Amino acid sequence: MIQFTILAVTLLAALAVGMVLRRREGTVRPATVIETAESARADLLATVGVTGSGPAVLHFSAEWCGPCSAVRRVVANVTEQLAHSAQPPLDIEVDIDAEPALARELNVLSLPTIFVFDIEGRERFRISGVPKAADLHSALEPLTAAA
């Protein structure tokens, strides 16, 4: 009986920890950018298409990543909805295996990870996991208005 109780308590504790860790997944969080070698970061971003000429949604994925296909659909849907804005956002997908230096620079720890950059190329939001389309749209819409 004691073994059953220990097992039940362990499972409940694991469930609680899992729920706490997954609570933040898919939420749009404002970015906290640590100023490092800004020119190196800008060069790495420019190689994938984040040039500061307009807002951009940069999402890291991989061939082996299952949830990344859901992110592709959400990002494509939202950027398509905002395509007729004054500053339409770019949809940029980067394979983490092809651009490991950029992933390190942006501190990508899990897939999928999405970054939202403003018109000037500054990181504004970071999303880990699959976002809700409405949340991504709300984050992007102010960035696409005419300045």
C-alpha cells in the first residue's frame, strides 16, 4: 500500500510540474534583448532576410519538428491577413540545422520558436511553441501600420 501511495504522489507531482512548465507555451511575450555585438547580430539576421525594411516574423523550424507545421500555417495565415497593410510583414522560416549561429545568437532553446521584429529590425516579441492566430495578429497589427 505504501508503494502505491508513493507512486500516486510522484505522478501527481510530475503532473503539476508539467502543467506549470507548459503554461507559457504558445504565449506572446515581449522580448528582452540583451545588447551584445549588435553588428554581428544584424549581419546574421540580414542573411535570412530580416533587414529592417519592414516588420518580420522569423520562425525557427526543422524537418524533424512536428509542431513546426502548425506554426507555418498560423504564421502564413496571419501574414496573409496583414498583406494589404501599410507595412506588410515578412514570413521568414529558418531551418535551425542550417543556421545554428543565428539560433545561438537569438538564444533559441526549443522548437518551434518565433520572433517578431518591428519595421526597424528590433526584436519585439518572442513565442515558444505554437501561438494562437489571434495573439500573433494582435502583436503584429500595430507594427504594420504606417509610421
